[in-house]
Amino acid sequence: MIKFVLLFLTFIMLVGCGSSSSGEVVEEEALPEPHGKSSIPMLVLLVSYNDIKVSSSESVWGAKLFGKNQHELNHYYIEVSNSNFEFSRAAENDGVADDGIVSVELDKNHPDTDINSVDFAANVYPDLKAALVAVDAEVDFSNYDGDANGYISPDELLLTFIIAGYEDAYAGYHVSKGIWAHQYCMTSAANVPVLDGVGLMDCYNEGNFALFGERHDNTPSRTHDATIGIIAHELGHSAFSLPDLYNTSASTGGIGYFGLMGAGTWSIQNSSEYYGNTPTHFSAWSKLYNGWITPVEGQGYLSLFETSSADYNVLKIPIDSSSYYLLENRNNSGYDKGLYSLTGDFNGGMALWHINESKLTNYYIASNTVNADTNNKGVDLVEAVYGTIDSDGSGGDESALFYYGNVDSFETLVSDVSARGSQMTLNIN
């Protein structure tokens, strides 16, 4: 759990997730509406410098980001979306044509700047513009301006930068030639490139980008390519405008390991994995927001199928006009094997989510404060046995879930929750 505390604090410290390094936030009106697209094209730029180069090949990164094998990004998104979404490769002429990956070497040294530095934006963001300008001859950006408004939005083309060097978020602090993964956009017109007649990354026209350090852990004997968890998390922001569901204003845990937009970014399914190799599923609310599920209301004895199943389902219990419960089966299967991170063992159970839509307006989502108030969250895991998610910022444990042998009822609403398994039953009164 020591490693978890360190990694979880990286989330609390994160400045770039939805805000700039100077603390600015994107205006409410700039927030894109959730979409129901089954695919979004993504252009991945591998950015090298004079003093440090990208270590792995375009084919390695192509497999990690577009591949459909276990622990590859598209494999993750296909499972967690119940086969409703995947990223497609952008068309380009660099290297292997149309593999969605382009390589750039900038004639300068790595910016090597802490995200909390006042100089971060000035040192880092011009490099992103320079990288896009460098690949302009290989990509026709105008082809992606689907609404012909003169700007590229993330539902038209996702811009993802893999920066040579190390990932600061993995360490929890700035390391030499490191950069902190984040999603943001350009507030300064000077950093908005206009290529093929369209503007890119413009905050004021729904543009954005996501960037990542290429390597996790800067210790030579332990360094490795970035795992998919943090990439999936930041693309949750960039592609879907999802908010963080950890507490962005304090050291309490938000939803803990029980969702990708919380600490599930760094999950593992066994002690030999690299952190973030098996990120957990999105929470039921995030899937609802993305248009991947349709919760069903009902009474009597009902079934819940595990998140990795083709039969996966979510039940809804209304409370009032702005709040309700969502129920789902978080079993030890698929990417929810990452819930091993809770205590080193995980056997599943029913998650009961309290959803407060008054904290899920565009204001709270755009300002990234959905779960900033521990006592009034937008998305809250109702812990079956009161645990430590809210008291000390831990990732939780499996006693937070409902199941026979732990807690098998909730108030007067739910009773007779079954034993854990791929299919659970319960009675909604």
C-alpha cells in the first residue's frame, strides 16, 4: 500500500488534468458534449530531442495504442465500453503509411520542467506546436474538420504526444528529463498552429491534446515503456470530457481503485506487473456519461452480470429528480482483475454508486471538481462497510462491495444480495 499512497498522491498533485500549469480552467462553454461515436481517429506523435530520443519503435507504440491484445489500449477500451468504442489510426504518410504514428525530432533539448513550475507552459507547449508543424507535410489536417468550422475538436481527431524521457506522474515528482502526463489545450494563440487551414489544440474552439512521458521509472534496471492505465485515463478526459473522480482538492480518495478516473489508472492484477498494466473499468456513471450503457430500473429479484461479460448490465434506483443509485457487478474478471490492487486479493461484489447530478453540471465537470467535496460528491461509492477511501485517501478494499457474507442489504431498498460471482442476484424492494 506504500506504493499506492505515493501514486495516489500524484493524482491529487496533478495540475494539468483539465487545467493549465498556472491553474487556469477551460471556460464552461468550451466543454464538448458527450458523444456516442464508436470510433475516433487518433494521431500519435513520438517526440524526440537532441539529448534524449524515443526508445521504442513506431510499431511498438502502434501495438500498445491501437492493438487489440491484452494490456493494449484498444483491447481495454473495447472491453470497458462493451464493444461500443475503439480508437482508429489517423491517416498519415510518415514511415508506415496510415498506421496513426508519426515521429518527430526537435532540434533542441528536452524541456525538463516541473508541471508546477510557472515556466511549464512556456517551456513545453511550443514544442507541441513545433511537432505538429514538422509533420504537416505527412498529414492533411483539413480532412478531419468534419463540421467545417476551421478548427479540429477531439471528436474529429485526437492529438496524442509521447514525449521522449520519463513520466513524472509515475514517480510522483519531477525527475530528470521527465514530463507529467496531462490533457489540456492552448490558451495562447501563439501556441495554436493553423495547418492546412485548420486550427489545432485551441481552448476556445474545443481543441485539446494529451501528452505522456514515454518511459515509467527512471531507474535504469526498472525503466519500461508507459503502461496503458495513465494513457487510458487522460484519453478519458481528452476524448470524452470525463472529469477526475478522485478528490481534486484534498487527500481523500474519491472513488479509490473502483474506476479508471480515480486510482484505477495504476492498477495491477498481480504483484509482478508494472503499475497501470491492468487499469480497472470505468465506474458505471462514466460508462453512462459516455453513452455505453443504458441502466434499467426494476423491482423484485434481478441479476447483475460482471463488467467483462457481453451481458454486463447496470441497474438504476431513482431517489429524486437529481439523484439515483447505480448498481453493477465488479467481479474478478477482465480488467477488473486490477482490483487486486485493493489489498492484494480480490473476489468481487456489487458496487452501489450514489449519483448526484447537481454536482455533474458542465460547471463542475469543466472545473474538474465533481468529487472535490468529500461530503457532497457527484459520483460516490457507497461503501458496504465504511472504509478508508474518504478518511485517508486509500484506494479502498473489497468490503466496500455488497455480497453475501459481507453486507447483503442496503437500507430498505436492496436486500438478499447473493454471493459473489460472474452473475449476482439481488432483490430491489
